[in-house]
Amino acid sequence: MKLQVTQENLNRALGSVARVANSRGTLPILANVLIKTSNNRLSIAATNLDIAITHYIGAKVTEEGSITVPARLMQDFVNSLPDGTIELDLQESKLHVTTDQYKSVVNGIMADDFPVMPAITSGKQWSVDGALFKKGLQQVVFAASSDETRPVLTGVLFQTAEGKLHIAATDSYRLAEKNLGANKEDVQLLIPASAMQDLLRVIGDGNDPVQVTHDEQQVLFQVGDVELVTRLVDGKYPDYRKLIPASFATEATLKRSDFVNVTKVSSLFARESAGSVTIEVDESKGEISIRSVASQLGENTATATAVVNGSGSITLNSRYLLDALNALSGDEVTFGFNGKLEPTSLRDPKAADYQHIIMPLKS
Amino acid sequence: MKLQVTQENLNRALGSVARVANSRGTLPILANVLIKTSNNRLSIAATNLDIAITHYIGAKVTEEGSITVPARLMQDFVNSLPDGTIELDLQESKLHVTTDQYKSVVNGIMADDFPVMPAITSGKQWSVDGALFKKGLQQVVFAASSDETRPVLTGVLFQTAEGKLHIAATDSYRLAEKNLGANKEDVQLLIPASAMQDLLRVIGDGNDPVQVTHDEQQVLFQVGDVELVTRLVDGKYPDYRKLIPASFATEATLKRSDFVNVTKVSSLFARESAGSVTIEVDESKGEISIRSVASQLGENTATATAVVNGSGSITLNSRYLLDALNALSGDEVTFGFNGKLEPTSLRDPKAADYQHIIMPLKS
């Protein structure tokens, strides 16, 4: 293998794949990235056996070949190099990396030993707008659970209903759902949230469409020069739609930034009580106020003006409230609830494609 | 106590003192800040018994008084409040904090219990230019030791020689010394480096002169609205000047940014060998090159052009080298050394007021 590549391209590719490589595992080669030529392209790939990411970049290849090298060293090294051309020259299992100023030899492991994810040979294929997909995934993925004892809740559900594709995640305390619009295929996929976090990290801010291909075991995402394959999560996802209330006895609409600020301040006094804050909505005053009490430190009441329908109060975890408020994107937010133990809802009054449900705490 | 203060001023004062407060100590009141009126000023103070920091701010005081409140809560709380006026109103031991939107009650501990550092009633007093002092301290303080088994090396030495004030620190592996210019008093002070780090943090970017007052036990720094008192370190400082070579068999002068870059890249291959890199200076080629070897991962040689006098090679810890290069501030740096076990020197060829010495590693 012998080729020339720009520092910028190689650095970008290593930056997107190297985090998947894991130096703490039992298989040393999983700490490496696979570097492989194919015509005048270079693919840089890493896998942890659950997911695999490949990034393709242009290169001037004079001799085809492949090798795996330590991911972290290679990434840090290329990142430290100045702009300009880098020459890669493989001699036996040693990769010679040369620039004007630097001559390095990086010890590799032969590429034959690198594990490959099985190819998806048959299955469904569809695509979705890149910007919408990215935004929707960001609004949903954090609501998934990290508790491995209920594996289905660690996934993000991709599901079509009435011709529309919805993505949803819940950890049973809160739920986020986004409508990604019409989809030509019927879809029912449960994808690890951690893989979706990796995908968000690597797809960048471009507007390339996202191409999705899947069979019973795996799903492949292709975005621009990047490919991510991940296994699917087994199991039956709960029928979350039953949770979403159809109407609310109490609703307050206010500036989202106001709601964020009063929640942040209140949460400081809620550290002792695991984030518990009580929200009171007062129709006659046109106010929403948040109260938190720390037995040792003191107490706080923070108030914001709101357009209110119906009075009432409810107790929530302030962290979930902040997560939801940050996931919304409009200037205003509508907060609705019914009884003290029934699900509450946050939504943008001007955008019906995203909703966020939080279960209340006992107060 | 009853007063009005701006969020900006109170936030700035809490930001500078609150880090000294320590909630993990045995004395609960040390986790608090002392808030105290005096005419139309408010002082905010914190102490850990070794050092005390006080920040004075303007306030509209309608009722004198004082109280201590939890430092972290108060800092986070005031930091979260919007710009504008904050009213503080003490009722028994409860501090009522009120703005347009927020009403809080913070539980305090009576100020009588707050420990006070003894006053410096007699001693020497002198001052030094603020910008020079700050720059010099930054160039020196990181070279002090954090190893408490040799307490003198955890201090920064302030010492006059031939009418000039020098500050110096060493951990016995490297040494930094700055000349702060003429000083009217004869000074010999050993000040905890940690207190000097705190001082750097609080004095900001202003150009206020630094007023220094000290007796046998303590030293007081006054800069603008901030006061810091610290105990001194006991013990006899080593005669570090004997370490500094008078001349060098090999010297290389190069762009500081080039030296930083080649050192950074080399250090990546020096992780296995505790940062050990070998520097080779070649007079005939007019080059300085740094070589590092990782038995597992590979090896690197990085080269930069330099103006060279005399050839030779020496092995150093790359972290110390980077620290020194970052502490220097000119465009160029002169690196000089003699035998393989003798001290090496880094200095700005255009500024004689700062020098940095690094002891070599056995190679």
C-alpha cells in the first residue's frame, strides 16, 4: 500500500471512526482502525462488533493495500500534523507516515484479522431528509434508557403508522416522539440508542440525505462519505401511544427561555430532593411558578408570566424538564397536565411533529 | 442586614471567592461565604484556614449586618439570575434573596462563627506592576512541586538580589525564574504555590498594581477590589542559582511554534516511555530533531530548522519541555545544553528576564 492523502481528509475520517475503536477490550485488533485502498479512494473503518463505522476519503493511490493501526495513536498523531500532504507507505506490517517535517513508523496488525460485519444482502431500503433526520434524532435519542436490564428501552424505535415514519424513545419516566414525515416502506426497527448517538456524531452538519437499508438483524445508514452498520435490538417495544393524553385540564404557554431559566434556578435548590420541583399554574394571575425546597439550604420560588387555561399543580424531576425544554426548538412552549399522577406534555404550540411526555413524581 | 446589589457585581465577587470554600472539610462554616456590609460596600469572603480571599463590591445598604451562606449554592444561584438588581434581606439567620422573578430563602450560619485570619499589624509593604506580576507568576508557578513531603518545593520564592525582585519555583526536575525588576524592600518570602494559583485566578486582567504586605507568618496581596491573605511556607529554600549554567556547548534558536509542534507530535510516541524524547541538534544541517520510540506502537522523528551553535543530543521529558515552551512568550526560543546529565536551558533570545531550566533524563 502506498498513497498520498491530505491531512484534512485523513484527520476528518479518523475523527469520525476512531471513537468506536476500544482499547480496553479483549481483542487487541478492535483498538485499531482499518485503512484500506480501493481505486482512488481510501476507507477508514472501526468496529466494536456491535457497530461498525466506515469513512471514505479521496486519495492518490500508487499501490493498493490495507493495514490496521492503533486508532488513538493514529488519530492524535494525524491531528497534530500541519495542513498538507501525508504519504502512507506500508512495508510489511509497518506503516511509514511521512510529511515534510515528520517521519513516523506506526506498527500495524494485518488487515486479514479485522472483523467484518455481515453484509445486508436483502431487505428494505428507503431514505429520509438529512437535516430533518438529524434534528429529530437529537430530539429523541436522549430519552432512551441506559439501563441494560430492560434492553428494549435502550433502543430508538423507528415505526411507520398511517404512511408516516415516527421515531420514539422512552426510559419509562419520559418519552420523546418525532414525526419524520411520509415513508414509502413499512418500517418497524428497534436500533440501539448508543449507535444513534455515534451516527449523530459522525454525520456532521451537511444536508446529505440519509439512506437506510435493513434486514432482520442489522441496519445500515449511509450519509455522504460515511457508513454505519449496527445490529438491531431484539424484543417487543411497549405501545407508548396509549400513554399520550388526548387533552389537558391545565395548560400554560410561555416563552421557552423563561421556562428554562426558572427551572434552572429552581433546580439548584432541588439537589437534596433528587431534582424534585413543584410547578404551579395559576389562571387568575396568568403565571407559572416553580417551587423547590432544600431542608438544609433553603427554598426558592421562581415565577414567569404565561397564557394559562385552568389552574393546578404538579411535581416533576427538574432534570427531565430541562432536557425536554432543550429538545424543543420554538420560541414558545405549551406545558399541559391533568391529575397529579398522569403524564404531562411539553410541545411547541406551532409545531405538531414533536412531543415530549414526562411522568410526574409523587408529591 | 438589608441592601441592594447588582447581579453582575455579586456574581463576580462570589466567582472569585467561592472556590476557596470547601464543603468536604470538618468545619461546616468553611463551606460558606461571609457576606458583610461596611458603609456602602459589601465584602464577600471565604477561607480554608490557610488562605482567605475577600472581594469588595459597591452596594446600596439600608441596614448593616453580616451572615454566612453556603458558597456553592449561593454562587450557582446568583450566576443563574438575570442581569438586574438583587435585594438581600436578612431575617434571623435566613437570607431572603429577591429579584423581579425570583424569591429565595437561603439558610445561613451566624457570621460570629466565621474564622478570621490574624491581621498583619507590622511588617514590610511594597508594590509591583500588576501586568508584570501576573505574567511572571504564570511563567513560574507551575514549576513548583505538588509533593507535600518536601514542603519548601511547594512554594514560590520571592527574593531580592542586588535590588531586584526575583520569583522562582522548582520541583527539582525543572526550575523557572522571573525578574520582576527593582524593589525598594529587601524580601525573602516563600509563598504556597496553591495560594498563588488562587491569586492568579482572582486578579483578572486589570492593570491595578499589586500591593504586598507581610510579616514573619503571613503575606497579604491587595489588587483592585480583591485581598488575599496566606500563611507562608516554613523552611530554607535551596540555592537554585548554582544550578543555572553560565554557558552552553550546544545552542539552537528556532521558532517557538515549530518547537512546540515537533514536541507535541513526538510526545504522542513517548507515552509508553513516560514522555522521554531525545533531542538532536545538528550544526552542519542547521536542524533540531526530536525522536521518540514506543516499542509497541512505533516511532517518530520530527525535524525543524534552527540556527545552531555546536552539535549534540540530550534526552528530556516532553511534558516539561512543552510546559517550558508554553511559559515562554517570544516568537523565538533558544535551547541550550552541555553534557548529557547537566541542566538544559530555554529562554527567549530577546528577553533576559525569564529563564527555564530542565534536568535531562538518563538516556
